[in-house]
Amino acid sequence: HDLRFINRLCDRLCVMDQGQVIASGETEDVWRDPRVIEVYVGQSETA
């Protein structure tokens, strides 16, 4: 996925993991979601 392109193009996102929606909403809020961070980066800092 080209995340920079997505950030420029979209003002809302829906993120899925293994066929399940794990977050949706405004782009900035979705990227801050601990579940999204865990799936895309690894373990979140809040865990």
C-alpha cells in the first residue's frame, strides 16, 4: 500500500485486517488508532 498517496488522496479511511474492519473515520484519527498501529507497524505503545 502506498500510504503517502492514500494520505494525500483521502480524508476518510476504512482499514481492514483479515477481512474485518478494525478502524474507520477521518484519516488522522484512523492512523492514531492502536489497532491500526499494531497491524501496520507492530505492537502499539499503549499495549
